[in-house]
Amino acid sequence: MHVSKVEARAPDLEVAGAVRRFGTVEALAGIDLAVGAGELLTILGPSGSGKTTLLKVIAGFERPDRGRVLLKGRDITWSSPAQRGIGMVFQNYALFPHMTVAQNVAFPLEMRRVPRAEARRRVDEALRLVDLAGYGERLPKQLSGGQQQRVALARAVVFDPGLLLLDEPFGALDRQLREQMQLEVKRLQRRLGLTALFVTHDQEEALVLSDRIAVMNRGRIEQLGTPQEIYARPSTRFVAQFIGESNLFRARVRDNVTAVLDDGRPMPLPRGTGFAPGSEIAIVIRPERPRRIEAGEDADFVMEGVVSEIVYVGESLKYRLRDDDGLELLVRWPFRETGSRLGVGDRVAIGWSAEDAHVVSW
Amino acid sequence: MAEAAVLPGTAVPRRWWSPHSGPALLAAAPLLFLLVFFLYPVFRLMLLSVEGGTTAHFEKALTDGLYVAVLLRTLEIAAYVTVLCLVLGYPFAYFLATATPFWATIGFVFLLLPFWTSILVRTYAWMVILGRNGIINRFLLDTGLVSDPIPMLNNLAGVLVGMVHVLLPYAVFPLYSAIRRVDPGLLLAAEGLGASGWQVFRRVFFPLTLPGVLAGSSLVFILSAGFFITPALLGGGRVIMVAVLIEKQVRELLNWGFAAALSIVLLGAVLFVYFLLRRLMRSELEWS
Amino acid sequence: MRPGILKAAFAVTALLGSSLVFAQNEPPKPDKIVINDSGGDMQATMRKVFYSEFEKRYGIRVVNTSPVDLGKLRAMVQSGNVEWTVTEIGGEDAQRAEESGLLEKLDLSIIDLSKFPKHLQNRQYVFPKSVYSTVMGYRTDVFPEGKRPKSWADFWDVERFPGPRTMRNAPYDNLEFALLADGVPPEKLYPLDVDRAFRKLDQIKKHVTVWWTTGAQSAQLLVDKEAVLGTAWNGRYYSAIKQGAPIAIEWNGGSIKESAFAIPKGAKDAYWGQKFLALATDAKLQGLYADIIGYPGLNLEAINYTDPKVAPYLPTHPDNLSKQYWVDIAWWNKNAAAMNERWQRWMLQN
């Protein structure tokens, strides 16, 4: 596990050695996590990875068997959810259907006995912040999904929480709205200087939103780092596969610069991987790295194959290539570079330099 | 185009049944049932109450101190029963909604037990428990806590016990279904936003079950306003409800006109209270 | 064919023929008739004594229903959908039913009333089935020999006879009891001095813990000691006493009246209803019935078929009969509505 030890600012939220078992299943197998002030950190993982349990432990709906949770230096491990002062945005928004929008947003203020006039002022401000000024008297059911989401957001931030927790908040929105809301959340979080913890299973969403990402798997954090770090230098095979698309080649290290694929073919390694000869490794090639090799050109690694499949993904095209030995490779090139010049069945040579590859242990 | 314009007098013959009339037919059956077995009898009752073109029956029902007092007393008792059923039924419904299937089944059996017992057996059972020589009074007397038996039967208390016993399921079932419908996520949300346990209940859980409260209380209120045998048996004769007087007019005195007038006054009073209740709760229920 | 057999065959044919002639005079036998009674012990005894005998004698099944309900009778007659062949009618209701035209005329050529008391022999509509009495009953463990209440005045005397009372939740009988308690001689009861009766009832009101509604309740309240002194129909006390309850009956001031049966107007198979009532006049059956339930029939010969041990529990026993008064059904019929209303009004007062 490669945990980034460098923190830009003093941590607002700290989870230390958190363990939570359900029977024989370890939902949290020792979690250490620090979220800096004003940072937006995403917990990313597939379902069953323990991210929801971690969220519940932080929110107070679940107690850890071992370990501690600290919020702004205060130990809140045993505090009730209400005592923690965390703003939460839930899956499906969890708006109170029997309250108007304004009443929903005022709810946390009311619970904190904020004087009425003050509360009204802050509710108006929060609604303006999410572009819903004038919607205060409506009932949640009279709003669209996106609007409901923004009410939930306003409700979560209206009382200046020490931490904002977002639990898969965009799951119910359609794609376009989701992207719009992601940007809006990020804008709001920046503007209010909120420390935020975001839980999702959607890696694309995580990459767009986060300052840093903690990738969880089987109750552990596999990697913690910036989106760029995680994408470019996944620290485990799981991260490499879970984040973005990648080509993974199983190989054995021969020397500092070469590894041998299962079929005996040598493949160049980037410098300084630090794997001893004989180590079993995975060579990770992101699909946008390989280039097309025209006649007369050369590269560290070259393969020649036939296009077996083409998928259009907006700006770019994805090609699946297969060489004569059955080796498969996925590449993605911007549309304007290759355009319609390649078709299924075409023969093409591609290659990449040793530095385009990333190596993790198998 | 021209074909679509049907000339007057040449109406296209329509079959009485078409594949599209299915839903309408489905609705027709219960409507017809209501019409034949409810609306028509009520209509007949109205005719009966003004038999001979006189409103004398209504005048008597609405001005005679006896009938006015009994009517008010009936509504009062119905209100007590309703409140008691809600207060007892709410926690019970909550228990049923959250218990394991095993305990929930046991709870339902106990809840429905009164439906499987005859009124006389039930009355007798309450006598064994609450009577002058009943279990409770025996215990209190033997332990010296009281020197004279506490009258728990043959008065208003007995009537309330008996009526609540029978009507509790009518409160519990709507409450149960309302409680089951509450999204547990909303409770977590409220807690996460700073609400204490009591505040979660008062501001979120309870308001969300209000439709069940309204349905349950309406059912109990309407049913208890028409109660007749239980008050007669457990009230020791002292607790008089309108239905008792109506029964006397119908079965003993054969004055059906007056009985009809009394029934309609009772129906009107109950409907009035029901709509008042609905109106009072309207703003609370707008969301549902 | 031998002559003996021929003779026998002839005889059989003749017999068949004569019964055929007889059968032509009566309507066809239905599969069943419906008799409505007040249910409970009463129905069980009716079945044991009269219904089973009727079934045996005529091969017609008797289906019984309950309870007795004047309102239902009127509804049946008015709607022309009479489901009862014969129905019991409460003592107070009989005259009203007759006057409201709800009853079929009795066929006295079928029903033989010659063994009945003279004043009953010309009955037009209401068959005098048996006699019952509303009487005082008390717990013998609470009021042992020598300390027993002997009159309605005693019933009213809460100093000498303390303890909770129970009475019927209706004006019937109670007004008379109050007047008797207040010193009105039995023969001067009617027309009732209603104001005086209610004034007297005021005195006892708070000592009556239960105003009973059903017959089953009345005796059970004494059995359970919910009350120590009460009123009930004599048969209710009789069956409790038979089962060993420490209860005694005081016949003094008992309110005696007849329990009637009648055929609803427009009843199907009314002829077989008449046949049933004819069977109900049978002295032997009436004696048996009284033995079981304590309600004697009005056939004067029935007493010959009654167990002498049971006789003291019957309202018609000479010792008992002299202490009781006959209810004036006519007075009650005229005043029932007003008395019921006044009763309820009185109940509402505290």
C-alpha cells in the first residue's frame, strides 16, 4: 500500500486505525486517513469495498471496533451523529417530504437553536448559493431531481459544518445533469472553503471532482493520491484496473530495463521500477499512450496487428487490436488524428516508448 | 377527413363494450356495490326519516335534551376511544413494523384475537380481570393497597377498555403501513443534521406517519360512534350512546322514522367531525 | 296368491287410501320450517323437547334462528320476505306486534287451548307458550337464613341489606318494583304512578352497579359476586342454582307475564306453524320443558308431568303465584315509548 504521507495543510479530519468487523467480514481492516482543511477527498471503491462503512463511521451511524475519528483535533469516535456537526448529502437526497424547501434547509439550524431571523437569513443565502432563491415555499416533490439535489446541498452547508459528507449524491441523476452538478458542488465547496469527503463508486466522477482520491478495496485504502497520480501511477494492479482503462500485461522482470511476457516476448521497462529480476509484474499501458508507427518509424516496443473492433466515444475512437500471436491491446486516439482512416480488419503497427509504461506487482 | 365528421342523426353505433372499457367496468363493480348496498339504503333511511312529510323527527332529535346530550356524549366517547387507540396503537404498530417476523406474527395474533372471540366471551373475560372480584381488585385488596374494590367496569372506564380492545386493530393497521413506508434514510438524515432522538421522532418520523394517524383515527372514530353492544354490556347501563337509542327505537318501539332521523343526525355529526379533522390536518398532509 | 296375503294387501291399500284422503286436506310437507327463539339455553331446551318431537312426528326439519327481534319481524313482514315460520315474541312486545298487524291468526281448530286457563282460550294471534317472571335473587352466602331480603322494600333497604345491586336496564318491571317498595299494594299498581316510581328509583340508583342488558348477564353478575342482590328472569336464576351457585329466589313481588309465540303474517308454510303451536300445547312436553329450564307452560295439566322437586322453582307453583303480580301488557304497550325515553333521561342524570 502506498499512502501519500505529504499533507499540504493541517488535517481537518483524521481517521486512525479504524477497524470494523461484521461477523467474520472485515468491512474496515485498519483505515488511516487524513483530510486537509478545504480539501475535497474522494473515497472511491466498488461496492463491498468498505467505503460506506467508513462513511458511517465518520458520520457516527456506526462505531469502529478499534481506532479513532478526529474532527478538527476533537475525538468524535463516540459522539452521536448530531453532536458531530457534519453536513451530509445523501443518496436520493433524503429531503423531508413533509417540509417545504425552506423548512428543509432550516432544519439543521432549528436543531441548533439558531434564532429565527438569523435562520431565515441563512436559509435565503444558502438557497441563493444553489440558485434556488424563490423556491423556499415549494415542497420537494414539486422540484426536479437536480433541484432537489441542490436543496440537499444547501441543507448540508447552511450551518457551516466542519465537514461535508457526500454519499453517492449523483447516483439518481442523468448523465448531463450529473456532470453539471459535479461542477456545481466543486464550485460551492471551493467558495465556502469546506472540507469535504465524497463517496462514490464512479471513478470518472472521482477524477473530475477530487483534490485527492482514496481508492478502497476489501476494507483497505489501496492508494491515496491526486487524480493524476492515481491515474498515471496506480500503485496496485487493482487500482490500475479500477481507475480508467488500461492494458495489463503479465510479465517477469529479466533485468533493469526488460521484462518477459508470458509468451516469451520481451517488453521494455521504464527506468527505476525497483523490481528485482524474477519478480512477477504487471505492465500497465494506458490506451492513449501507444502511437501509430508509420513505415520507417521505430519505438521501444512495436506490435503489429489487425483492428478487431472500433468504438466511438465522442472526441476519440477506441480500437481493439490483436496481433498474430493473439496479444490484445486497447488504444484510444483523438478522432481528428486517425479519423475514419482505420477500419475493422485493417492492419496496423503501433508502438510505445518504455516510459509510457507503468509497472506494478502482479 | 370527411368520414370523421359524423352527421347529426347518423351517430356511429357504439358497442356497449369495447376493449377500452375494461377499466371502467372494473370500477363499475364496486360502484354498483356501493350504490346498491350503501347509497340506496341511506337514501331510503332519509325518506323514512321524513315519513309523512314531517320534520318532527328531526326537530325532536335535534332539540330534545336527551338526544342532544346522548349525541354529544357519543362523540365524546368516540373521541376518547380514538385518542386511546392512537396512543396505544402507535407504539404497538411501531413494534410490529420493526420486530422480527416471529415477534411480529405473535403481535398480529394478539391484535386480532378480539375478532375471533364473541362479545360475550370478551365481556366476561374483562369481568374476570377488571371486576369487583376480578384479578386486579383481588390483588389490590389482598395486598391491602385498597380497602374497597376499584370500580373499573360498569362505568365509562369499562366501556373505554372494551371499545379500545375491539377497535385497536383499526388504528394499528393504518399506522403500521404508514410506519413501514417511512424511509429510514430520512431518519438518518435528520440525525446527521443535528436532531436528537426525540426531535427525529417529533419533526420527521411522526409527521411522516400522519396519513396513517388520520386514517386510523377516522376509522376508529367512525366505528366507535356507532358502537352499541359493548357500551351496553361493559358500561353497566350507565353509558348511553346514540346507537343504543336507535336500536331501541328500531327493535322495541318500532318507531323507524325517528330511528332514521337519529341515524342521519349521527351520520351527519360523524361526517362533520371527520371533515373537520381532515381540514385541520390538510396542511400537514399536503405532501402525501 | 294365498287368501291371507290378499286380505292383508287389501287392508294396506285401504289404509293408504284413507291416509291419502287425509293428506289431501293438508298442504304439502315442506322440507323444513324455521322457528326463531331467544337462543342460548332456551333454544337448547326447545330443541330437546319440542323441535325434536315435531321432527319425529311430521318428518319436517326444524331450523332454529335467534334472537327474538320485533324490528326484524316488522322488516320481514313489510318486505314480504318472511323467513320465520314461527317466532317467539317478548312479553312486552306481543300486543304491539298484534296491533301492528305483524301476525297471522291462530287456527284454534288446530291449536287446542281447552286445557289452558279460561282467559287465554280465546287468543286470536298470540300463542301463550309459557310463563316467566322477573324476580329478586340474592347470594345466600351474603344473606344467610334469617337475614334474607323478603320484599322490594328490603331490596331498597341498603342499610339492612348492603352490597351492590343489579337491575335490568329498562323501565319494564323496575317501575312496578319501585312502587311496591314504596308501599303500593300489588292490586293498585296500574295505572303506574310514574313520577312516584322514578322518585323511588332515585334512591336505589347509586347502589345499582350494573344495569343489565342481556339475560345471560343478569344471573352471571350474581354468580361472579359483581352484585349480591339483583333481578332476573326466573329461569336464569334457576339454571344458576341448578349448577350449584349460592343463589336464592324471592318470589314476593315477582313480575309474572307470558312468553309468547306467534306466526308472522305471510309466513310460508303457516299451516305447519299452526301444527307446531298445536304440539306446543302438549301437557307432557310442557312438563318436561319446565323441568329443564324452569319456565312452565300454560296447559293446566302440565303440572302433573312436572318433577315435584322442580315445582317450587316455577312461577306458577301455587305458593309462588300468589306472591306475584301479573304485568299489565296493555298499559305498557300504551306507554312503552314514553317510559323508555324517560328511563334513558333518568339514566343520564347523575
